[in-house]
Amino acid sequence: MSILGIHGIGHQYGGGETLRQQWLAPIIDGLREAGFKHASEMQLDCVGYGGLFRRAGARTAGSPQVDPEQLGNWETEIIVEWWREAAALSARSKGEANQESRQIQPPDFEGRGRVPRLAQRALLQLTKSKFFGAVDVSHALLLDLKQVRLFLHDTEIKKEVLARVSALMKPGCRVVIGHSLGSVVAYEALCANPQWGIDTFISLGSPLGIRTLVFDMLQPRPQNGVGTWPNVRRWINVADEGDVVALEKTLRPLFGGVEDHLVYNGWQSHDAGRYLSSKIVGATIAAAFS
């Protein structure tokens, strides 16, 4: 019983074996939550591609810094989309205790204290969100965000990442799981290799539905607003309502046939482990091996 997992952004300093150890326990938990009796027999391989983005040969006091004003148009646009979603979530939860003081102003806010530059304004507001508050949005997030752009737009990077997926694909693998950017990688790998005959594709916290910035950049290109269906029997897409990365929670309108599900992961809404341990993911994996 074999599964292939593909991680999201980051992970420059840990490879596939590190991810395998981190993912296997929550997958088993989800299987047991779903009542699957053979959870401990599950085999998992994880594709590690973060090392392709690791800086080589540089000695610095910490990681390299990113100036928000040096970001390209693509990064700025997606940050603004995340800002818009975070503001909407903030507005819906403004009745919660201590939430008002951290209210996120939407992109069209013109009040005092406005930061004049768009990227800096977006980052200032994102630091108020519980979703992004746990990370340094002006540093680590921006470095990792470049990985998405490079995969979508850099032919050589895409080729190397997809080659790592192919290298770990084993005969008899029935389930491919992609988290975050990994769902984009998995989708393109599945489309490029219909001979794999994978039973089930599971996308978690996926940005695949972000039109223009991600969806329209996919290979193969969508036709007439509809994405190519990968050669899988079943595609399950799982998102948390508070997951800002998964801006579009439902993928069925864009790809057809996708089974969309919402879960609640707490304030770590984008966390891979919380997605993997959910009952819906466990039940989906179990069904593929039943």
C-alpha cells in the first residue's frame, strides 16, 4: 500500500526522508480516525525538492533578506490576494475576543497610517492575521513565495522538480498527495504522466484555483477556462476556510469532477499535518486501498 507525498513551499533544509517521517504519523492517525484496520501497513515516499532553492556557498548571519519593494509583479499580486482574503476572514471574526484591535484593513483602505507602497502595505496588514502571525512575512514567506513563481515560470526548475517526482514513483502507488505548492507540482506531474494510472489524487491547502496567477499558468494550459483532468479515478480537494493560501476553496468549477471538502485545522489552517490527520483524508486513502 504505497502513497507518494509532495510538500509545499519551504523545506530547503530537509529532504524527502525528513518529510516522510513528518507526514507518516498524521496519515496513520487519519486512517485510524476513518476506521482503517491496516493503517500501520501504509508505505509512504515523499518527494523532496526544497534543496533546489537552497543558496549555495554563501555565508551570512542568518538567511538572506528580501526587500518587499524589490518583489516582482507576480509576488506582489499574490500577496495582495492573500491580504484581501485575510481581511475578509478578519471581518467575519471581528466579534471574537481581542479581535478588534487586530482588525485587518482591506486593500482599498485609505485611512491614516497607510504605508504608501503596495507590497509593504500588504505585509503590514498580514502581520495582524493569526494565519501569518506565526511567520516572518517580510522574510521567510517572501523567500518561499519565490519558489511558486520559479516552478510556474522557470522551465529548468520545473523540469528538475518533476524529475524528482518521477524518480520516486513506484509501481503500485495508488495515491498521490500534494500540499500547497506540492498540489501544483503533483497536478502537473500527473498530467504529464498518464501512464502512471494513479487511483486517487489528494490536494491539500491548494493554490490551484487562483486564476491568472496560478491556474492560468498551469501546464498543460487550461482550455476555455477549464483545466485538464489528470489521469486519476478520483480527485479529492481539501481546504480549511481560514487557509489563505487556498484562496479558492472549491476546484470543481475549474477542473470538473473534483470532490471538494472543508475541514477545520484551528489557526494553523495551512499546516500539512493537520490536513493529513483529518478523517476525510484518512477515509479517502482507505477507499483507494479497499
